[in-house]
Amino acid sequence: MKSLAPRRLAAPRLLGFVAISIALAGCATAPSSDPGRVINAWVQYGPDGTVSARAIMRAGQPCPMLEGVTEKRPMQLRAAASARGADSRQAFNPDFNVISCETEARGLGTTVRIGEHELRLPVETPRRIVIVGDTGCNIKIDNKGNGTLQNCRNGEEWPWARIAASATALQPDLVIHSGDYHYREQCDDPARCAALRAANVAVSYGWEGWNADFFTPAAPLLAAAPWVFVRGNHENCDRGGEGWMRFLAPQGYSACPRQLYRTDSRSRLETNHTAPGYYVNLGKPLGLLVLDTGAYEDWRPAEEVPEDVSLLRQHLGALSQAGESQPVWVLTHKPVWNELIKQETPTTALPAATRSTLPENVEMILSGHVHALSTLNFEHGADKEQYPTGRPAQVIVGASGTLLEAQDPKSPYFEGKKPGSKERKATSPYLHDGVRAESGLVLNRFSFLLLEREDQQWVGHLMDPNGRKLTTCAIADGSKQMRCDFPN
């Protein structure tokens, strides 16, 4: 297994970069003295083979130019600025004092420039992939003091800026985010929130919250490689969905409808501007199917929502774009199979939709949603009726910044004062749509995953926020098994 060291930045430079990123990430970003400056820019894969360059500018400014080596392209307005109200607790009523812009970026070489931002374009065959998930700082306190308050100004308690800087230093060819970018939802209790307000920590569904929670800490990694963005449930239209639609959604911008979280008017697949599944062809070694499962209700029995099963099956149809011999990963924020779902839980819409649907070359389901690192592997012949060619591995990468399962008293993975006590290198006795997993791993640590192409397999290195290796995994072509070592 080759060493990662030659491609890392020198330690002093990286540590300094991390410190600066953490300092910026905790607070709202101050307005620039240059109103025409490009606030942030990135490149992302989209449907039908598109590669979209995107940028964020202050309100009132024109969209910038996308500059390649031999060609310049004007960027087009994606979403105008909006100031719809002062109540930042309502997901449908946030304030965005910025515009977003976009244009197609293929055919411009290896790098492009938008303002001061130099961005990498896709390589023909990515061989080094960084995977992160569930990155935002968890703040949700009602006026009675109930809820979660994560310390966004502490890089140990909220390490997303450190992770982004460490991942940048590894020089990836591609970054995949498994969803949940925005967690700064509400802080309404004067007693618990006074220090937060005094420190000017941003809490809102609008631009201020999105910038502090994702764009400022992610800035170096956004420039380092093209991204694939997976929508999480925190990006539903009854939560941070308006920011998702403005900045990251694969389809064109459309304002989120009025919805109320945890009510009868909550986000559902059919009301959430759910994007159709789309296929990203990364060459012979790999293809990706990206599913929007943010509003899929992973607690509701499939028989109650046959329309959801039908819609998800339809979106899985994009798998037909893969070559028969091309290994495929399915990207979905909410897992198909999940150790947090108890044995008696009925089959829900997503696992019901995958039955007899996944072709033989689907090797892995890559998800977030659970704030840990988790893997599940199934015996090849364990479910021949529904999965005649075997179930793919289920891999969850969801510990890249937000409050860990180990820190959440409501989670089955809560560890209390015994760090590591709920980590394990075996699976639980729970059944996953009728089948028990053969092997697996659960790690309750802030982390991200680096996958490198070596011969006929992907070798994975689970990294801590400082870029130190925690353990090693591997998935060989055709194996449908993500095998991981348990850390010492």
C-alpha cells in the first residue's frame, strides 16, 4: 500500500491553514471591502454529463467570468438575492443578500479561474476520492432551552474546518459529500444562547448560516477538486432547502415552497423539489448514481407510501446508463440499510425500491445521515430472491463535523463517559429487510474517508481531522464487500 506522505502539504503550512479556517468558520464572515469580489466558487458534477462551475457574489453585483487557458465564458444568474423576512427560524423565509451564478465548465482544460479562485476541473479517471458527510455545526435550541448546542468556535468540538483543510492537503481528484451541510437552525433560549449571540456565531437558514456552516470552512476543499453533492434531510425545503436550491442543487433553481417541519405540510419526496436520480461517469473504474433521498421518510412502512417506492425506482432507472462491466456506487444520504433501525422496523420505501432493481455491477451504497463511520457487508447468497447477484456493501460516512452519535444521549451509539465503548468490528443482531449482515464496523470518531485506486480495488484510509490515518479499508472490484480493519 503506497504512502500518502509525498502528496501532503508541509505540516506547518497545514496547521496554520487549519487554525485560520477554524477562526473564520465559527462566526459570520464580515463583508468584504471589495463588493465585486467573488465570495466563493467551485465545480460540481451534474446530470447528463454536465460539469457546472458556480460562484457566489454580493447582491447588486454582476455574475463573473469563467476563465480557462484559451477561453472565457460569462456566468449566468442562477438565483437572485432575496430578503423575505426577519424570522430565520422559518426555512421558507430566510434572507439571502447574495446571488449565485453558474455555467458549463467542460472543455476548458485542467483548471479554471473565477475571480481570485483557481478551481480544478475533472480528470479523465479519478484515482483519489475524498468522502465527507454531515459537516454542519449542530445548533437547535427552542425557547424552553431544549435541544442541541455544539460549540462552533472550538475546532475540537466542531472540526469541519480542520477536516476540509486536511482533505485539501491530500490533493483529491474528486470530493463526495454525503449530505447534511446546514445545522445552524435555531437558538431561541436567552439563557443558553446569550454567549452564542455575544460571540456573533451565525444561526440562520439564510446566507449567514450557510456561509458559516459550509462555505467558509469548505473553501479550500471546494477549490481543490470537483464535487458531487448529495442532498441531506437538513436540506429539505422545511429546513435549509432554500440554500440547497440556490447553491448546490443539480437542477435549476426554484424557490422552496412554504413548508413546516414536523407538521402535515412537511417536506415529502413529491413536494421537496426532489431531483431525479442522475449518473456520473468517471471512466472505466467507476460510475456514480446520485439519489435525492432527503425527504424519504426512513421510518414509514413502504406499504403506506407506494408512490415513494415508485418514484425511487424511477430514479434508480438512471443505472441503465452504466456499462455492464463498470463498477457503480449508489450515493444516497439516507442509507438503504442502517444499524440504527431496530430489528422490528418494517421495510421502508428505499430498501423496497432497491429489491430486484440493482444490477450486478452495483458494488456499494454510500450514505451519511448516521454521525459515525459504519459498514455493513452481506453474504453473497443471503437474499437471492430480491438480490440475485448479491447485496452491495452499505458504507456510511457521516462523522465529518456535526455532533457524533457517541455524543448524543438519544442515540443507540451514545457512549457517555466511556469513549469507544459502542465501537465494534461486528454487526448487530438486527435484520436489514429480512437479512442479517455478515460483517461490519462502527467507529464513533470525527473522520473522513480517502479512497485510492490501486490495481483492481479501492483502498480506503479513514482519517482523523488532522489527516492522520485511523484505519484501512478496501473494496475489490466485484466483491461487494468493504472490509475494514478495527483500529488498535
